[in-house]
Amino acid sequence: MNRPYASPRATPRSRVHHHSRRDGGFFLVLVLVVIAVATMAVYSFTDLMVAADDTAYLSGDLTQARYSVDSGMEMTRLILAQTPVDQATSGGIYNNPNLFRGIPVVSNEGVPLTQFSVIAPGLNETGTFGGLRFGLQNESARLNVNALLVLEENSAAIDALTLLSGGSSSEDGILGSTDGGTAIDSENIAVSLLMTLPGMDESIADAILDWIDEDTEPRPLGCEDEYYNALPAPYAAANGPLSTVEELLLVRGVTPQLLFGADTNRNGILDADEQQRFSASTDMAGSFGWSSYLTVHGSENGKTPEGEFRVNVNQEDLEVLYEELVTSLGDDTWASFIVAFRQYGTSTTSDSVTALTGGATSDDSSANTNNGNGGAQQRVLPWTVDALEQFDLTAGAGTEINQLLDLVDATVTLGEGDSAVTYLSPFSSIPEAAAEYLPFLMSQLATQDTDVLPGRINLNECPAELLYGIPLIDTETMAAIVEARGVPGGDTGTDRTHETWPLTEGIVTLDQMRALLPLVTAGGSVYRAQIVGFQAETGLAARGEVIIDASTPDPQVVSYRDLTHLGRGFDMSVLVGSF
């Protein structure tokens, strides 16, 4: 029996084969997608690793730049541990590119050269900020805010010195002016010095002094806790010394603009963007702010330029003093007169000596004069070493030397009445003569037995505004001092290592120099260094500002501020040295 005709149908195997081809195409696409994603992941991972590698190298370079700042700081400490004589031999520390510009730290093969430079703002011939130099800033070129109270307490004594020098007293109201028109009150020398700062007014000056003094009684224009406690965010006045200059921002009336001026990146110069943003220039008062004039550090060591301790001329044992003076000064005439002065000396001005001698000088072999006591005559002789034989050094001292200038044009009188003999000092105030002995005398002798002295204002390096703020000398004379010193650190051909150079150069009188001496110095043992560590190849840089106290044999860092966040601060062409 025949089967009926049946149409052909797909077998299960053929169906399986059809689905297999469709599934194979899907898996192929899936594999391609996976490969593409994996490839992208690999590229992304590779790019991430390259970025991480670059970051690691950049981080290492930046770390090297930061450590190069530390290297610059340690090198500066090492230099400051040297004696002034050794520092001068290597070119000095004021402006010495060979010592402070582009000093290499890391120069291994395959490693970018890492260097550091030590940069400081310069002063022009008029005593205002301008330009750059490679060296250190003497902190005594700034006004020590914490020392103002000492000056305030001694204002009366300083005012008396002003009268001696022929200036106006505080009863007259003024002693001079900073710009030819603004009067300076001498009643409080601390206020007078603060008033020289651009933009300062007497209410802010009083507020600053109230902030650092110990009492809670406000000055006439000042303020104490009553004002600060009433602020939205109350706080108390420090009533003590400042720890940093920036602390002045807590004082009533002190603003960031007044304290920092237009120098926002703290590099000591006005960059183009700063000049444009603040419409400021270097010849505008206050462009660099009060922070460029003020400090909270300052001291001077009591050693000679060779690093030896100075001889204290006020020590009690005159025999020992004489031996030390002969050794230190190498001159028997000078040494013998100093110990004789300690017994029977009288400090006089040049005018009184002239009146005493009737015009005779120490070059005359003898002279007769009226001593002012009933017409009696006394002999006046120049001092010689042989005259010391008449003195009994074991009898002790009867005169204390307040300052070394007491020895200049001084007299020593031995005996009374008609038998009295007055000896004239071998130390003359005539500028030419004083220039021969005074620098050496100032460097070797001291009037007190101390290793460290409070810092005074550096006559050679401070801005002119601070000098004009000293209410002891008239403006014309102070302008002559600024003009004579020229650009600080320049070659003047004269000895400026002593603060009495205005006397030896004939700019001030002996009495004017006596009045200035407690306030000015030519030295100072605390220094500020702005150090930039950098790599010229990568452009990376770190910057820091350090203050180092070199008044001890081992200079100590007393302040450090990281300025890296404010940028490199200087063009690379300025920083790089030639090697």
C-alpha cells in the first residue's frame, strides 16, 4: 500500500545549523566589542600610568626644589657663622652674585640641575626700594616694633641729648620733618618713628603701642581690651611683644593694604601685574607696605670683626683694663689715656675744649688758660704715656664712660687750684683725625660687658624714611647722610663699617653724633634671606623666607615662612647663574 505524498520538512539538524550561524555572528560582535573596550581600558590605564609617572617625577623635582631652599638656608647659616673679616674676603653678604646666585645643589647625570638663589630688594641712591640684589637683608635695616617701648621709656634722656646737639626740645613741639612739611613730635620718639611709615596716623601709632605694652590703660588716641572685646569676633590685646609683624593685622586701623602694600607675592619688587592692579610704582610711598619697614627681631653681637670679644672700658680693675687695652689697641698712648679718663676724666664738647685752651689744640706742647675759678691759671698739656706715672690705678675708677664718644675731645685734670694740670685727649673730633682712629676704636671697645646688644637702626641699609623719622637731627643734615651713603653696599672709598662715619666724614658734629649713637648702627647680627630653589629645565620652583640670628657662634633660624604658594616670584633668567 502506497503512502500518500508528503512535502519535505526541515529536519532538527538543519534548524540547529541555522541557529548556530546566527549565534556565531553575535558572539563575533561581542568579542569585537570586548576587544575594543579592553583596548580602550589598556590605553586609559597606560595614559594613567604615564600621568602617574610624570606626577612622580614632577613631585620629585618639586621636592628637590624645596630641599634646595633648605640647602640655601644651611649655606646662609654657614656663611653667617664666619667672622665679618672672612665674609668680606669672599665678597661680602650684601650683594654677591658669585655666592648667592644660581648655586647648584643636584647635578647628577640624567637629573635636571637643581639650584638656589638668595635674593633681596635693593635701595637706590635716594634710599627708597628699587631693584634686586643677590645677598642678605640686615634685619636692623628695619624698625623693631618690640623695641619701641624701650625708646619710649628713654624719650626724656634722648630729648636731653637733642638739646645738647643744638636741636629743638619737645617744648618747641618739633625737631624736624620727614618731607619738609610734616612736623615730628619729639615728646615720644616711638611715636615719631612710627609716624614716618607711609599712611601712618597717630591713632594707629598709639594703638600699636597699646597692643605691645603691658598695661591696660589706653593712650590718648589708642585702645585696649574695651575696644577689641566689643568687636563681632572679640579678642584681647596681646599686651606683650609681637611674635610676627603680621600680628599687627589684629591692631585697630591696620589693614592688609597698609601692611603689605601692592607687593602681593612678597618678592620685594613690584611686578607688572601688581603695578597695574594697584596703580602703584616703586617711587610711590607705601607701595611695599609697612612689613618692608618693620621687624620683631634685631640684635648685635659684642665681638670684633675678627670674632674676638671687645674690651669693656668700664670694668672696675683699671690695671687689668690697661693691659687689655694695650693688647687690643696696640697703642700705649690711647690705652693710658682711657684708664686715666676712668679716674679723673671729663667729657666735653669741642667748643668747651676750645674755650678751655683758648684755641690751643692737642698739637701744642703746652698752654695756659683760665679755669673759671677766680682767675687761677692751670696748665694744659697734650696727653703722653709718661703722664700715667702720676696716676694710681689701684685707687679705682671715678668716671664711667657712657659711650665711646665721651673720650673724644675729653680732658683729664690732675690736682687742684694752681697746681692742677689738664691733659687733652689724643682723640680729636677733627674729621680727618677721627677717621684715623675712630673706626678701630669702635670695633675693639665696648661700654658694657655683654655678648649681645639690642639691635639699632642700620644707618647704611635702612630706607631713608626711617632715618628721617629719628627726631634728633634736622632734615637737611639727615638728607646729607642719605646722599653721602649713596647706594648701600657700593664702593664709597671710605670705611662705613662703623656707625660714626657721619662724624669722620664731617657731616655731623660731635654732639649730633652723640645723640644719634644710641639709635643707629652700621651692623646688626640678624639677617633675612629669601631663597628660591628651582630647576631651570622644568621651571619648577619653591620659595621660602628665613630669618637667622647670627649673634651667637652657631646661627639659629628664628623664623621661616614658606612662600611657594605665592609663586616663583622672579623670572628664571634672574635666578639662573652662569655655569
